[in-house]
Amino acid sequence: MEAGKKEVVVKFMGFLREVAGPEITVPIKDNSKIADVLQDVHKRLEPLMEKELLTKVLRNSRLVLNGVYAPDETEINPGDVLTIISPAAGG
Amino acid sequence: MRSETILKVDLTKGSISKETVDPAVLRNYMGGKGLAAYYLFNEIPPRVPAFSAENKVAIMCGPLIGTVAPSSVKFCVATKSPLTGGWTDGYASGTWADMLRAAGYYGIIIGGIAEKPTYLYIEDDKVELRDASDLWGANTYETTRLLKERHRSDIEPMVLTIGPAAEKLALITTVIAEYRAAGRGGVAAVLGFKKLKAIVVKGHKEIPVANPEKLEEAAKVAREKLIKNPITGVRGRHQQMGTSNIVLGVNAAGALPTRNFQTGVFEYAEDISGESFRDTLWMGGQRRRPCPRCINQCTHVAIIESGKWAGIVDEGPDYENLTMLGSNCGISDKNTIATAEFLCDLYGLEGISAGNTIGFLMECFEKGLITKEDTDGVNLRFGNEDALIEALVRGGTVTGKLGKLVAMGVRRAADTIGQGSQKFAMHVKGLEMPAYEPRAAFGMGLCYARSDRGACHLRPWTFGAECLGLAPREPPYLPYDIQGKGAWVKTLNDVFAAVDCTGVCLFITFGVDAVEDILPMVNAATGFNYTAEEYVKVGERASNLTRAFWFREVSDFGRDYDTLPWRCLHEPLPSGPAKGKTVPLEPMLNDYYKAAGWDANGKPTKAKLQELGLDFVINKIY
């Protein structure tokens, strides 16, 4: 992430880590919300996987903003770290 | 009418009989968990000690084992637990149960005590007890090798064995069947007490299936779903990393047990992640050792090529062992973790309980509650790799003070050490807590609290839905939801208990529906034509029977037993997304009891027992 740029870091856990790698940076505007970042992530990953599956995966993933669970409508600021815990299964 | 044969072994008399399972019993209890519960509830006299001739061990198949159904390998091993004093059942995968069914048997009930070390030899209709004196003391791998050499003929014999830890009655022991562990709660120690070292089986018969064409049809549907699923499918997460693929997700959710559950965030999670194992010891996920007919293929073989543990080759570690022997003991070295799991398998120690107990002892050591006097000189600090290995060797051989503390499990170790250590002895009903921090996923807390074998991660496994994106971001699936969680967990419990009666691996439910996809296979295999409701009732019936077992066996059993360690209820997590959380258990427990048809003390009501056809239980617990 470049200093001064309005960006957030998106980290991936689970299935999307295989698709997108461990993390990406996403540009944001003023008053952006987590939902906006998710839309951006959706657009970026669309070429890499089936759209319907991607939509479901992002709808179900757990969202951790700066170490705390946060709902989609939470405001997100430059320098924030959004962790997307996408489907994985163990036992 | 469908029928199945079980073997009944009386080690005291040295006798073996064959019994046909009553068709009505077979339909109501199906197999696995259900049938094991039926036989043990009826055949173990009330309140006999777990270590007694009267206690029995049930080994039970389900109707799908050995058929074309995917992952149709999971058999049940159950008994009255010497660790908890109540019910315990566990499941092993691999190839052993296929062979038992090919020999013509659906299960084995073992009672009595042999005069000397003995093993059971089964070759189709020939079933004999043989002298195992020369095998007593041998580790599980050596026993397996020797018995395979001794009995190899046109086919390779399959071997189920106990290790030296169980011979010495270590309470945290497991059975090892063809290198796969089965059972928590000291089931292997009961066999050790009975002096039954092993069961060797060879079979040449066809496994009975009511409608082979329909079974293939239903299995094909299931296989295709599994293959396409990103978790269970080809090059999916299980094929790459097994169950350990979840380490980073669990850590991000703040639920990775770390240093005896003192926190749920491990600073070295990347080092012990499934990704890290895949890229090193598992050679990119290419070293798999899958079960027969399995698409998931979650088992990976670790080969340690350098360092002080070089030369060790073993399956695993799976997520549970990796975490409990890794982060829970403060260990971040993959070679050490793989070696630790190898030692568990070798001695027949159960890895979750071993990692939990050693983590607890490490905390006691760091807090000064025990010293080198108590550990035979071992510097038992978190992160000390040699200390972990030493503790396992001593626990596996029940040697010295440290070995005895490890072998007795965490509850007894805490009672021995005292000084308030019970507050951070992480168990439920005496069974050590597995690798999900319940303060970070309240549903798991409820699962642990009321599971029928003590703290169990699979009865049901809600963590994936709560924290790993396997369910929508809405109530009651969110990790800190309380409302609705009891009823949800109850429904899942019954469904997964039904799966435990079928003989397929629970892990296929990550790719297929546990009812819609598995039931057609069950009906094709059995011809029982269960409705979905009847099928789930098989699971509910089994769960109520095992619940009744607790009430019968433990005089003051009830709600007070359905609890969590003090730490989970009173000590807020210090870090991660769940920082500040404790588990609000009581309201969830109330909801669960209500949904289950149990009274306020957690006892199945007479009406519920009658509804499930468990009338014979009523006068045993009322």
C-alpha cells in the first residue's frame, strides 16, 4: 500500500486465498463502506472463478475489520485491513 | 428381510458366538453409533466400572461401509469411558472396516477379560482367539507389521490394534486401525484392560446391498457434487491441505487454541498453516493416502527430511492434532508437530487429549504450580519442542511422574495438582477440549457442553457455519448469536448422528447434503426406505440413548455436567475478534433442551423417549 493513497488491504483466508492470493489492496473513496470494497473484490475476482459461486462465497464469508467482526455497512478508512474469511472446512 | 451378523466375544470364557441382528433393531438403529448404543445400553450392566469384565466394547459398521458410496469407510468404536465415566464413541476411516464386512460381519461386541494377552483372528467364517503374548508391549506400527506378516495370504490382513499406552491403562488412548485413530475417551484402555491387543481380519465375501443399481445411481450423484466442490473436489482444499486448510481462518476468527486456550490468536499461525505444510512436508499436496472411494482425500503423508526428527514418515497432522500439539503447546515448528503426532499414533495416544493435557501442564509449569520435581526434570515450557516430545514419550509409556500426569488426562491431572488449576483444565465431562476456542464461536461452546462424549468438535461441527463462511452472515449462524442457536445445534446434532450410523465419513457433508444426498444411498443399500424424517430420527434416537446412558451410569448426572471450563465462562479472551468474550451458555442450553424434548435438568422426557421408541429406557433412568 502506497503512503497517501486511499487504499485498504484485503486479506483472504480460506477458499478465496487460492483464487486471489494472500492479500490485495483496494482503492476506496470517502465514506466507503465494507460493502463497497466487497463489490470491488467481486469485480476483480470475476474473471478468475464462476460468478454465481463467487457471489455466494462473498455473501457467506465472515468479515473482520482491523481485527473485529464488522457488518457490511461499516465505514472503512484508508489503511484499514479487511480480512475475508471465505469458506473452508475441517474437523 | 435384510439381516446382518455380529460377533460376540467373551474373553473370560474364551468363547465367540455369532448373532443375527433383529431386523427391527437394525432399522431403528441402522449401524455405527445407533447400533453400538443399542447393544451397549442393553448389555453393559448399570454402573459397572469402565475397567471391569462387565464393561463391553462395541465395534460397529454402518450399511454403506464397503459399498460404492463415497468415503464409505467410517466405523464406530464405543464403550463406557474410563476417562469420563460415561458414554464414548469414536470413528476411524481407512480400510479396516471394509475387510470386516467382507468377512461377513457388521460388528463385534467384546466383553470379559482374557487370562493373557490375546488377539482376535477373523478369516471369513473362521473366528479365533489367539495368543498375543509376543505382541504385548509392541507399538502400534510394529504390531500391525508383525500381524500382517504372520497372516498375509491371498489378501493382506487388516489390523486394528492398541498401543503400549493402552496396555498400561493410559486414559487418553485410542485404537489404531490400519494407521488411523478411532475413538476418544480411553476406548483403547478398556481393550488393554481386557488384554485384547488386536483384531486381525481377512474377508472374501461380497458386501450385501439391497439395490446395487440404485446405490450406484445415488453414489454417482454424490460423487459428482463432491468433485465439483472447491473444498472436497479435485485439487480442492482437502486434497491440498486436508482439514488443516482451516488453520489461518480459525486464527483470523480468534479461535485457534493457543498456549492452553489462553488466547485464540497464535502469532506463528502462518508457520503451522495447512498452506505451509502443503508447501513443505506434504510436497504440494501430492503425498496423499486417501481412504477407499474418497473424493476429499484429506490425509497427507509428512516426510521429515532434515533436522533432529529426520526420517520420520507418518500420516498427518490433521487440523486437530496440528493445533493441539502445535499452537496449544506454543509450538511453531512443523517437524516437531509432525513428530508429535507420529508418537501419538505409535503409542496409541489420542492426539487431541494429549496436546490438551500437555498444554495444561505447560501452563501449570509456567505458573509455578509444578516444577521440575514433578516433570522428572523436563523444562515443560510453552514452545519447548524437546519438552513436548519428551512428554509424549513418557505419556505413551506411562513413565515417571510426568508420564503419569499426561496419561491420566487433564481433569485428573488438575485434581492431582490442585492449587486452582482446575479453572484452566480445559475439558467437559472429563474429555479434553479440541481445537476450537468456544469463546470465539458460541455454537461450538454449546456443542462441547452437551455433546454425548464430553467436549467434542463434531457433535455437531458448527464452527464452519459460524466463522468460516459455510453459512450466510445472518442469525443464528453468526459466532456470537445466542438466540436460535440451541434449536439449530439440536437439528444439526441429530442429522450428524444419523450420518454416524451410516458408515460414510462426516467430511463428505462439506460437499453433499447430509440428508438429501446420503439418504438415497442408505435406502438403496438397506432397502429400508426411510423417509427423511425417519432417517434423522435414527440419529435423534441414538443421541437420546447415549444421553440416557449418562443418566443411568452417573448418579448425579444432569445440567451441571453440561458445562464448560471455568476459563470459557469467566475469563474473557484477551485478543482477536472475540476479545472480551466469554460464553453465555445458559440461554443456549435452555433452548437446546427445549428443542430436544429434555427437561430443565437435561433429561429426556418420558414422552420424548416414547416418541423415539425408547420405552425400554424409561425405567432405567426414572
